[in-house]
Amino acid sequence: MSTQRSFFRTNIAEMEGYIPGEQPQSGGYTKLNTNENPYPPSPNILDGLRKACTEDLRLYPDPGALSLRAKLSSVFGPSPEHFIVGNGSDELLTIIIRSFAGEGDKIAYAYPTYGYYQPLIEVQGAQAVVVDYPDDFSLPSALSETNARVTFLVNPNAPSGTLVSTSEIAEVAAKVRGILVVDEAYVDFSEGGCINLIQDFDNVVVVRTMSKSFSLAGMRIGFACASPELIAGMWKVKEHYNLNRLSLVAAEAALEDIDSMRKNAERICTTRTRLTEDLRALGFFVWDSAANFVLARSPNAPAENLYNALRERKILVRYFNQPRLDDCLRISIGTDAEIDVFTEALQEILADPS
């Protein structure tokens, strides 16, 4: 019997791909598994998209995203030369790794954190250096001592939702010898934010997304802020037409109505507090979250069992069976009504001896 030949690079053939959260193809689910915003995007965005759906869609988008970068500058402060935009923040993470780390180079991150880093590192053929978070998810000092070409730090962290201070991150930036990437996908649900650090450290790249707080997960818009020298180098790596015409329109419109985003983020934070209190009352250990989700460890029922029982009731959450996250559920913050559905179902499940 002949053996199937593999045409893939060895690292690709041997790696496991990243598996995103379940996206059900039918309705009727209470969807609390992928950290999407439960509230609609600003009407300003929808109006802009409708007006942009013209015959101009036959034309390529602006490869320099000049208008969007000017808008980012007006909102966040640094000049347009400090910004690069991407097809979601995930594309920017790819650009960063391709720009600063080659095959065999060290790329460091603290664990547990965003699971997509490991596949990106493996695709590049780089060497992952994994530093364990302590149980309280405080910043491990060893993270700044790896001598890595790139160090990733998610803040607020995923999946714990925990936040470290800007001053602590500045200390890491001063110590690391390579690039420090501060991944701020969830920062709008917190009181953090490190964009100001790029003025003091030429090795800091801050990455953000419009998927979560701006309710634009379906548009795939991310941006990064760093020194003009770093941005210019990353520009060589990005796809030339990486953000489509409609995404550019949506991003600008979102920034023009940033108060709408902040209002929804505040609503989510209020619901987050209530969910945290309810879970703790049920005996769960819940880490203090500064994101649009909470991580909770079950006191007496395996997380997989809870996940399956919830799914039978058409309620989707995430569970983990990997080291350090055993028996943990991650619950995205939905509307108050969605969280009520989840909490009532969870109470019923926990009360059932079977």
C-alpha cells in the first residue's frame, strides 16, 4: 500500500491549527462563547455602509488607509505615521511576527493567554518561550527575561480577563531586548490603555481591535500603534489592499461616534459585575475581569459537563480542558436578558444530582 506524500513544510504538517469558537449556522442560541458585543453597532456606521454600497465597490480600497489613519490620530493622539490598520487584529499579529522574528527566533508569551499565538509562532518556524502566570494572573517577572525577539502581553488578558497596570507594562518594556506587543483587544472594557507608552519606548507596539467594543466583529478591523520606524517596516509586510472599502467606511464612522461604543461598553461592564456576583453566589471562583467576559472555575462539576448541559439548552459558552484552566468556563457578557437565561439554566443544572 502506498504512503501518502506530504508536500507541507514540516512545521505546518506537525502543528495543530487554531480552532475558533463555535458559530452556529442556525438561530435560537444564546451565544456567550466568542466575546462578541451583544449590542448593535452605532447607527452612524450602518448609515455610512449603506451610502458606501455603490458602484465604487468595483474599485480597490485605499492601500494606505489615509483617511482612517488620520481619524485614529485625531482620536488617540499620535500622528497618522504611528498607525497601521489590519484585517482584524489577528492580521496585525501575523504582520508583527513576520516583521520581527525569523525561523528559530524566540517569541515569548505568558500562559494561559490567547491561544492563537502558538499557531502563529509555529507557522513562522519560530521558538515559543512560554512563561507561566501565577494563579492570580499577576505579571510574571520572568516574561521580561527571555531574550525573545517578540514578547506578547494581552491586557486585559484572555481568557482570565485580568488587568495589569500601565506602570508594570512600562517596566517590562524597559527590560525586554526585543519588541513588546501589548494586545489590547479588550481594553475598552477596562480603565487601562498603553498607547501613551509608544512615546517613551521605541520597542512597544500596541494592538487593538474594533471587533469587541465597537460591535464590528463581522467587519474585521484592527489597528496598531508604534513608532513611525516600526510602522514603516511593518508596512512592507502587510497585504497592500488588506482592508476593504466597506471596512474602511465602518471604521471611520465608528470613531466619529465613539460615545456610542463607550455607552455600550459601560452597559457590558455593569452586567459583568452582576454576573460575577451571581456566579460567586453559586460557589464558582471568578477572577476579577476587566474584559467583556468572565472566567469561572466550577466548584464541583466538570466544566465539560456544564458546557454540554448548557448546550443542550441552546446556550453556548467556552470550556477548557487544558492545563491551568481545568474545569473553567468562559462566559461572554451578553445582554441582561441573555445573562438571566444563562444564570437560570446554570442553577437548574447544578441543582440536578445527575
